[in-house]
Amino acid sequence: MSQKLLRFGLHDFLNAQPLLVPLLGMAEKNGLEMVIDAPAKLAQMLKAETLDLAMIPTVEYLKEADRYRLIPGVSIASCGQVGTVLFISKVPVGDIETLALDERSRTSVALLNILFAKKFNRRIAFDPSPPDPGTMLSTHDAALIIGDQNFNLPRLPTGTTVCDLSEEWYLKTAKTFVHAVIAVREGVDLKAETCAMIRSAKRQGIQSIPTIANNFAAVRGMDSAVCEDYLRNKIIYDLGEQELEGMTLFQQLCYEQGLIPQKHEIQFVGG
């Protein structure tokens, strides 16, 4: 009788392609079944134990850090402008009354609150919304939008403010920002060779960025040069000392803002 495959959740945004593409070819023979969904849904599925490990928003990991362990050496992070995590406002920040929040993300919502909570009108209405930039901005004063569609935003009215939240974080903290991590839920026995395979997939994907960018651009109708620049120069795939410093600061600020109930030590598979 064959051993049951562990269910591994990963999203399919452009920033995950250097992980997803190699893993799709390597997963099954290494005991993994790939499940593709939006980041917020992956976090829900991991918490509900319908996934065994998943790439989830960092803030969702921090909420459950006592129950999860991280895959060492792998994340989706940035150090400055990325262009795919945008806060867009048609009015001054203090005048915003309605704000549409991309329903697929959690970390970006937490980051928005950390960076702008003190400037927001107390009566502001935060509305989770499907990720349609045109609709979000036509029905709200402002919007938080993540993902690849930010490369093809509709024409914005004169006077619209566009803020890249990753860049804003770096300007205020001089720290790397970790958008997502691969978390393994408690009770799952993840072999050292499986962790090594995931890190190997990362290295293989990074080496294949030109091909991955071309293929993604062709399918999505995007500029391949823009895709390649984004993957090569805007996104960091490591989880080393600088990424952990940024994540630790984010954890502290989330705790101070009441976005996570407790602070727990960051633990790794095999640690």
C-alpha cells in the first residue's frame, strides 16, 4: 500500500512561480500533493488541517506560531519597492471613508494597519473585496490590492495616491519584509529530505527565472521583461538573518496593534 501524500498548498501568483513550477514536477515522487489556492484560503485550510503544509501570509503564521514550524531558508520577501502590494487612494488618507481590501491577502492588510492606522478616520469602513481594481476603486475611496493585476492597473484619476507598502515599510524600518512563509502544522512528520527538496526547488526555480517569466507572461498577457525584472530584482526567496529580523519586527508591531494575540518563538522543522 502506497504512503499517503502530504498536501502542500501554494498560490500561483507570479512571485510564487519559481517555487511552484519546479515543485509541480518534483512533488509527487517526493510524497507531496500540490494544492493551489489564494494565500488567505491556504491559511484557512492549514488551520483546518485539510493541508499539511502551505505557503501562507506571514501574519497568519504569526497568529499560530505555537502550532506551526517553518521550512528553513524559504520565503517570499522584499526589500523595497515591489509594485504588487499597493494602497491606492483617491482622497487624502484622513478623508477616506470606504476602503476595499483585497480578500486574498492577510499580511498586506496587517501591514496597511501598521503603516497607516494612526492616519485613518476612525469611522472608516473596511470592506473585503474581490480583486478587481476597477470595481474596487469605483465603489470605494481607496483600495488595497495585491498580486499581478497591479502591473495592469486601469487609468487612475488625477490626484490619486499610489503607495507601495513594501517600499513604505523599508523606508520606515530599513528592514526586509517577509510576505509569506511555508508553515508545517503540528503533528505532521516532515522528513529532512522533503525540506531539502523544497529548497532545491527554490534554487532550480531561481536559475530558471527567464524561462518561467516568459511562460507566465505568455499565458497572462504580460510583458516578459517586466515579469523577469520582478522575479529577479524585486522578490527575495530566502529566509535568512535579514528576513528573520524583518519578520521579528513585524511580529512585534502586529502584537502592539492587537493584530496577533501573542508572540511566540519562531520555530523551524528539525529545530
